[in-house]
Amino acid sequence: MNPKEYQRCLADLRSGKVLSDAAAAATGQTFLMAELAKLDPIVRLPLENYTYLRDLPIDRGGGWIMNHIAHNVDFRGPQDDSAGSQTNDSRVIEYNVNQDTWPVFPYQVRVRIPIVESLRMAQVGRSPQDLLDKGVRVDYSKTLDKRAYFGFANNQGLVNNPALTTTSLPDTGTGSTTQWANKTAVAILGDFNFMAVTNWNASGNAPGALPDRFLIPPEQYIYITQPMAIVGGPSGYASIDDYVKKNYFGSAFGIIPEMYPLPYWLEEKGPGSSQLICAYKYDKDCLSLGIPQEITRFGAPPSIVSGCFEFLYLANIGVVKINRPQTVQQYYGC
């Protein structure tokens, strides 16, 4: 920068103008601004939320297997026709064994960190390895979330699974509608009990099959958790959510239902883009997500060819295993 340009830049500074990067560096403005700045030591990561751990039991362990296998048995024979003591014509009971198989897929991510960049960041107290490690784990959690709800490689997840029974809620709302916005608190309780009895009947009326987990679209979840005074309903209850929990059909069997909002990106996944509710028994015997091998980092010495540190992240992730499909059902129209 020649003296004339330098004087012009100083005049611009005095008048409050902002200089270009080159001019700011040449006049010392960059240095002055750096000296008068306070560095925030916190590096802010993206705001994220993962719900697969909340909504599915996790089946851990197994290592680097290729498949999950479960054996099932059922019994066959004539219905009760007791022969009494006058005949030796005894009934025969047989059993049938079959198996379900679910594939497991490797998860792999490679990270490269230039050595010079790593040294520069270390000089100012930053670690690119730490930042990239956090980034990989964000990607890993997003992968598990997507696999939990949508599935992977033609293996269905928990939501909109064609292998599960899908049923419309009763049209007990104003104008014969199924939507909760037009239903009373009593009618919404009826919907929850309808879902419970439907699952229960499909499972041979086994008490252990009653659903204790309901995944509800966000808009409907907000509605049932509002104060009862706003939405209107029986007095003595904090909300429709509270009313349902205290009067739920399953409470006769000691079951208190848990209700959670589905992620927003799972809205309108029912038939005809309708809202969908997942009602199921939260039990590893009924369904689970297999994670045989948690994410592990493998490192290597610096590469003199690429001038980088290289790391490989590996995991072994299965898919949603629904062992008892009668206990996992979907309902739409809320």
C-alpha cells in the first residue's frame, strides 16, 4: 500500500467506513480489532434430537454378525374333545417351529484431517479431530433414527410398515369425523381404549400384549397435553393426556400408557397422507432395534503421502425386528 492509499484508508476509518480485508490488514485495523475482541470458547454444534432410544428397545451385542435370527413355535391339535375313561383314542398335539431373519449392515465413515490444519488449530486451542468426531456421531445417530422409523434396504421400520395392521380410528367426532380436533376428551379416551382392545383381541387377549406406548403426531400431542380448561373435558384432570392415563383400559391390568410425539418429519405418513399413531407394547420380546456393534473409531499413523491423519469409524447396525406383529399396530385419522 503506497502512502496516498494509506492516507485515504485512514480518512475512511475516521469517517466510520468499513475497510476491505486487504486495507484493514495493511492499516493495522485487523490487529486492533483482534486485540479488542473477546473469543467465545464455546463451539456451538447443530441442535439435534434423536428418539430411537426412547421409542424402541435396543438389542445390543453380537459383534460383526451378518444376521439376527429368532425362532418361533406354535402348537397344533384338535380342540378339547376329552375321551374320558372309556376309550384310548387320545388327542395328538404337535408343534411347528419357524424362524425370522433380519439382516445387519455395516456403518462406515472415513475422516481425513490435514496435519498442518491440525497443528494450526491446536495452536489456538481447537481440535479438528474432536469436532469431526462429534460430527460423525451426529450422522450415526441420524442413521439410527432413520433406520428405526423408515427402515433400510427394503426392510421396513416402525412407521407406515405394510406388514403391520393399519386401522382407522372410530368416527365419533362432531360430524362423524375421526379427527381429535372435533372430538371431546371422552371420545379421545375412547380412541385409546379402541386401540388397546384391538391390539388385545389380535393377541389372543393376553394381558401382556396391551399397548403401553403410543407415538402421536406432534399437532395432536400438543392438543392432548394442553390444560383441560382450554380444550374442555371432565374436571379434576390436568389435561386429556392425564385423563387418558387415569382411565385407560389397560390400567385394570396395571398398565399406565406412555405417550410421546413422533418426530415432525413423520407427520402425514398414514393412508392418504393422514396422521398416524403407533400403538405397541414396549418390550424387547415384541420388537427391538438391533445394534450388534456400537460405533468404534480406528486410527492410523499420519500418511506421508496425503499429509493427513486418517480415521475410520465402524459400527454394525441391524433393522427393526418385530417379533410379535399383533402387539404393534397403526391407527390413522386423528
